[in-house]
Amino acid sequence: MSSVRHVREVQTLYRQILRLHRRLPTHFRAIGDQYTKDEFHRHKKAGAAEVQTFMREWKNYAKMLQEQLAKDEAAPVGESLPPEKIENFTDEQLGQLFELQQETTKPISEELQDLIEDDKKR
């Protein structure tokens, strides 16, 4: 794949995911957007094999999220990670997963609560 074409494909996927996140509750969107930005930035200089896996997994995420949001935007989104997938994670990935879990389960700040309330009024 040419470099220009690859860059365009990555940018398109990145924008698609951020557009899908707009349909999530505010607190999920904030966490999801930041995680997505960090992951795409972290993989800018990844090797070819890692890039293939990265793109496949993010495309699967975008497809899953699009399907779930198409059913009912008020319904819960996401899915559990199967144990066999977690077993293949690197120590760094397990650390990121733990950080993400902590971020999603901590109490909501007053500032974020205000954003959520504003979002509900729209």
C-alpha cells in the first residue's frame, strides 16, 4: 500500500471513530476520544505487522460501535473482551486496559457532570 493511501486510510478511520463517539454519552465520548487520540498517536511509527493488527482492531471497533448505535443510542455500548484475547495482550496493553478501567469507574468530576447535564438539555 502506498504511503499516501495508507495515511489517508488511517485518517479516514480516525475521523470515523471520532464521529461515532459524538453519539455517545458525554463522559464516554471524552474518555473514548482521548484514548483514540493517544492510541493513534502511539502507533504513528509502528512496524508493518503491528499496523495491520492495529488497523484491523480499530476497524472492528468502528463497525461494532456503528452497529450498536444504529440499534438504539440509549442502549449500552461495548462488549466484553474474551479471555483468549486478553491472554495475548502485552504487559503494556494490560497496563493500558487497567488504566482505562480505572478511568471509566472513577467518580465524575463536577466539570464533567456539568457537561453531561448540558448535553442532556440539548
